[in-house]
Amino acid sequence: MSEGNASLPPGSTIGILGGGQLGRMMAVAALQLGYRVIGYAPPGDNVAADVCSDFFHKAWGDAEALAAFAQKCDIITWEFENVPVQTVEALPQDRLHPHPRALETAQDRLREKQFASEHGARPAPFASAETESDFKDAIERIGAPGILKTARDGYDGKGQWRVRSAQDAQAIRFPGQACVYEGFVDFDAEFSVILVRGQDGETRFWASPANVHDDGMLTSSTVPAGDTIDAMVEEARAIAGKVAEALGYVGVLTLEFFATKDGPVFNEMAPRVHNSGHWTIEGAATSQFENHIRAICGLPLGSTDTRFGWVEMRNIVGPDALTAHAMLSEKGEPHLHLYGKADAKEGRKMGHVTRVSHKRQTG
Ligand code: AMP
């Protein structure tokens, strides 16, 4: 380390809020760097606990448990973007990365779109819809097709309703919470910008993958993304860089975009490591998980260079996980990651497989 740069020495303890697969993979990266990891999440299938030396299965609002957790941690981060802001604000701020303002911004779709717009992003036309009557007004203003999304707590396509026509909207039971209505984007492809920003502001970007979704959930991410996406990555990176800077961000940040004939249209941001960045474990010189840990611990960032001519990550969802070992016989050096979740129920992300090759594989 250079002089004056206070990095966290080996043997220190990293606290992770959230107990899912992102925390599990982050913890593995932290262990490799010689850290200990402690987790905190409400009771549930907290698969990160398998690789943590201690895990607090406690409610987000349990002040006593939070204080005990914080006391054991030298640095604290999160893997889950719906950790209540009050929870992170109750933790020692000088030992927390990223800053809670990133969570505050990303947890509310309306705020997120406004914030990103202020920093050069162009989202789909959108309107706040706090009530059913706002929703109707929004359709009139923006038109259909469009998508009604809950402003908070949505993920993997949950809390979203497609509105194909104004008549269609009659059939939608307006949820009892604030929503955002947005125009449907006619896109050629989808992609993400995944960056890591260090404590000194140094920012590095991984190659942007082409992301394919099914019913709102990511199914695959592929690098290289192809000419259509590659042509707009620079513009998207500039926006993501400005957003990260404005948030004083430390760690990995992801912004998702639609590639349209008019350029990149901002969809949403995730103030954390991201499913579309899982390919970096085998496909990049340094993974998103390792660089997140390096950033929050004040270590030098690792290279984000892509190591292969072709990398493809596919999610393993639901009961497919039960036969996932068969994927190890696929072409393209498959690497399997199973998250150790107990219940392989339909629609649940159970693992992923990454294939790498010097040239594109088919089949
Ligand atoms: P989100 O949870 O907002 O990221 O949405 C999940 C997925 O739904 C996106 O990745 C798209 O595939 C699709 N989607 C969401 N919003 C829109 C939109 N305004 N226009 C077209 N497709 C959308």
C-alpha cells in the first residue's frame, strides 16, 4: 500500500448486510484476501451463512443485534439493496461503504430516475402513480404500451404489470402502494455498465455484457455484447461514472440500460454487485466481488480486463438446479456455481454457469 492509504489489514472482519448468493460470493472473495466475514439478515434461507464465521439471523429493526454485529466489524457493506435505510444509518458511518445515500436513491424508482436524469441519463417517459387515478392520468399522458411498477421493493420482474393498451389497464388491480408508470421501450438489446470505484475516486469498468431477460428476470449475460451495444457503451459509462461520483460511491455499482436506435435508455441502478456481473468471476482479471471487497477495504483495485474472447453466464433457475452437474459436460469450459439454497422452487435463482472460450460457442 502507498503511504497514508488506510487499508484494512488481513485478519480484519467484514460485515455484510444480506444473506443471499451475492453475499456468499462476496464472502468467498473476502476470505481469499485474508478477511473474516460476518453476515446479518432476517431469518430465512441465508446461504451466505455457509461461508461466514458468524451470522446474525436477526430482524433489520433489532437495534441491539445491529449494535452487537457492528461491534464485531471493521468495515460493513451490503449485498441486498432493500436493506432499510434506517438500518444502515444506525451503523457506524465511518465503517460503512457505500454511503447510505446510494441505497436511498436506488430503493425508490422515482427518485432513482430523477437522480440519474440529473446526471445525464435518459430514462423512458415516466410518471409517479400514487393512486389509481394518477395511474389513469399517467396512461393518458404517456400512452400505452407501458409498465406499471411499484416504486419500492420490486426485483426480478416482481411488482410489475404490463399495460398493452389503455383498456388493458382496467384489468389491473392497482397495488396498495406508490408506483411509477413508464412507457414501454422499443429496444434492440439490453446491457449493463458495471463499475468499481475506490475510496480515492479511481473508477474502473468491466466490459458491458448483453443481458437477456425472460419475464423480467435475467437469464443470460454475454461478453462481447455485440456492435449495437458496444457503440453506446461509452455514453452509458459516462453517465454511470457521473452517478457514482455524485453518490461519493465506494464499491461496485451497476446501471442497466436499453440499447435503442436513439442510444442508451436508462432503466435502473443497483448499488451493489449484480447478477449481470457474475461472468467476471472466470471471465475477467478481477471479479466484481473481489473488486468490491478491495474498494471497501482500501486496497488497490484489480484489473477489469476481459480474459477471453467470449464469456457467457446463464442463470440456473428453479428445479433445473437439481440436474445442474450435467452442465459440466457442456462445451466452452463450463464453471458451475450453485448457491446452496434449500428449495429449488420455480422462478428462484439457484445458481449460474459461466462458459469461457477464445471464440464464440454455439449450443
Ligand atoms: P426492471 O425490474 O425494471 O429492471 O425490469 C426487468 C425487465 O423488464 C427489464 O430488464 C426489461 O427486460 C423489462 N422492462 C422493464 N421496464 C421496461 C420498459 N419500460 N420497456 C421495456 N421493457 C422493460
